[in-house]
Amino acid sequence: MSALITNDVAEFAAALPPMTSVAGLDFGDKTIGVAISDRLRSVATPTDTIRRKKFTLDAEALLKLLTSREVSGIVLGLPRNMDGTEGPRCQKTRAFARNLGQLTELPITFWDERLSSVAADRAMLEADMSRAKRAAKIDQVAASVILQGALDRLRNL
């Protein structure tokens, strides 16, 4: 089993069955924020935060969630440096995608996530969320920012 893993959103879109939802992931050292789209792929909704333990447990929890929500593809936030270069966090994210791709046939694409956490935090501040609620939700809201960017791009292909 090996998934399509691509940087090309158009190639990713071609691999998706119609009328299926897509997941967005904010992959971090301690958590994986998850957002899932509607079947029309127009709106990203923050869904879950998976506390990371070790890869096999993380992947199992993630794939169980994605299967239960009938997700057909994964948009993985790629944490590029502000100048566009890729550092150690990008390497970790790409390694996670390769390892996950061995366990699922869901296509995976990368999405530049620069400033997604800043945008997520700003949105939650505007919604007047308490600091504790923001801390609990930041990863899944960041995942929805990542996914929404990709969905907007998919709509314009």
C-alpha cells in the first residue's frame, strides 16, 4: 500500500473521488490538529486534536478518525520558513507523510502553512475565546485555516 504524495494540488484533486470530504492536518511536535471539509469541499471545520505519543499510535488514531468521517484525501500543512525555504520541521512533516502513506491509500498533498497559527489565533481572539479555550483549540483551528486555503485553491482549478 502506498499513497500518492504530492506538492501539486491539481494532481491531488485529480485523485479525489467526487462529493467526498477532505481532511486538513496541522502536524506538530506534541499534537496533530485535524479539520474536515464538507462533501462539497467548500468549508473547513475544526474537528479534533490528537495528542501525539508515537507514530504507530498517532497514525492509528488519525486513520480511525478519517475512516469514520469518510475522508478521501489529506492536506498536510507544510511549515516552511518565512523566506520559503524548508527546515527541520518540513523534513519531519514530509517524513510523517511518507510513513502515513505506507498505511493508507488516501492521497496526500502539502499546503504552505506559514502564518496559519497566527491566523487561527487571531480568529479565536476575535471570537472572544478565553486563553484556555484558545490553547485547547489552536491546532484544530490552524488545521482548518490550512484546509480552507487548499479548498479555496481546489475551487479555482
